[in-house]
Amino acid sequence: MNLPNITDVPLSQLPQIVTGLGIKRYAADQIVSWLYKKKVSSFDEMTNLSIKAREILNTSYSIEKNEIEKIVEAPDKTKKFLFAFSDGSRVESVLIPAMDDRLTICVSTEVGCAMGCGFCRTSHMGFKRDLTQGEILSQLIDVQRLCDKDKEIIANIVFMGMGEPLVNYDSVLGAIQIILSERAFNFSKRRVTLSTSGLVPQLEKLMTDIDIRLAISLNATTNSVRNKLMPINKRYPIESIMEFAQKYTKKTKNAITFEYVVIKDINDTDKDMERLVKLMKGIRAKINLIPFNPFSGSEYKSPSEKTILEFHKYLTDRHIQTNIRISRGQGIMAACGQLAA
């Protein structure tokens, strides 16, 4: 019999489940600490629980062990992890070193993706299934175990891997709540970023459910171009995204990041620069310029370095905070838009 995975249980439901099993309510906090602070892989390791409590947990729940099937390291020290789950599904996660030696983990939320973005390799593999809350968390847990051995610390978590996080809303929200909880991972809300293609109803809901950093993949300044690059734009066009961004920055007082994958001869013209500045008017925003990262089967090409620098200068000269995202891990297909298991 396959037992349910304890890390799939939402944090708010664990006390009720524990008491329903006949275990004292305070044991819920102990279980959370063992799972997410100490990162144990069995109930038997939870030594401050009674033997009876551990026996009950062993017969009621499992702690699913997912396999890191492969690790590849790039010359720039970026590491890509291939995770294999119990049903044979696979996803990739990336561990990215920053200039200050802090590490960022890029986690996946789905096996494949249904958004159909032409510049993203994950979309080319199609959609297979959503990840569970526990499968999302396992990427962080298993990679952090390896980091602990080298005394390395993961400082930032970005939901920018395979899949559209807001399609898998409940599992992603549950994982983030555990990541932020003082009883669990205790990450600062300023260290967690969710990237989305712009599902406006889910963005509205997220704005009321949790406070983290938000990035929207924009990638075009006209609906005709964005329709081609990102089919979801036909449902949620640029105007609806900018309307949400206005509302979000006013309500939360947080800045919002717009990711702009720059593609040669598609969205890198002078007119695009002008339109992008107009779109940002009245919004507390920053822009990440991301040179397109090529992959087999894509029709698109990377822009020249000259184009990227001109784009950056045009925006910064007009007082828009703009970063050029350095594409780490290109050589191992670990850069933005290159993941596919």
C-alpha cells in the first residue's frame, strides 16, 4: 500500500492530522522542525517524538524519497540537478552561485509546461503533470542537504524552473507557506520570487494570499508580438497585465519585476525600447533584460551584445531600474528557458 507523503500536507492541516492520529497536537511543530529544519528522511529519526507516535506515523504516512539522478556542473559553478520521482517523472532544478558567494536555487513546479512559449525549451516538451507540494519542497530539501556538507547556504529561492507556478496554484502556495514559516525553512519573503507568464486571476489571488517577490515574464511591447511568443497573451493581454501591475504596486508598496527575454529581430528594436518605457509609466518596477538562450529546435536567435547594452542604456537613461541577467549555466543547458528533463 502506498502511504500518503507527509510533506504533501499543508502546514495549516498538520495539527489536525496529528491529533486525528491520536498524537499530541504539539508534535506537529516537532514534525515540521524535523522535516524542514533538520531535513530527516524517516520518522524514526524524530527522536523527541514518543516511540508510539513514530510507530503511528510509520503506518499512516511516508516521507517520500526522491532521487537526484544526475548532477552536472558548469565552468561557472552553476549546477543542474535531474530529479526522478516515484512515477518516473523527471524535472530539473538549478543551483546558481552569486557574486557574493550566496546561492540561489531555481525550482520547478510542473513536469513540462502547457504555456507554449516559443522561446522556452520546457514548453517544447509539452505538459505532463503538476508537481505535488512535497515534490516541489524536495528539490530544496535534497539540494540543501548537499550544500550542508560543503557548508554552503541557499539564500534565495526562485520559482523560475519548469512549469507555470500559478497553474499549480495550491501546491505552490503550500510550498511557499512552508518555505516562509519560522517553524520550517524560515526564509525571508524578500528572498523568495515567483515568476509567471501573467495569469491575471491567479495573480490577483496571490496578491491577497501571500507576500513574496513577483516577476512577470513580459517579453514584448505589442500584443501581436506577445501573442506569437506567448500564446497566453490571447487570454491575458499586455493591457491586463499592466493594469494588475499598477494595482499590485499601489496596494503592496512592493516593486514588481518584468522579465524581458531579448530576441534578435523580434523584440529588440528602438520602437520596443520606446514602448517599454511607456508601459512602465506610473509603476514601481524593474526590468531584467535576458538575452535569449538558444536551444535545439528553436527558431529564435540571441541578440548582439551591442543591442543588449543599447537597450539597457536607453532604459536606465530614463530612470528605469534595469539589470542585464547574466545567463549562467548555458553550457549545461541550465540557463533561463533551457530546462527540460
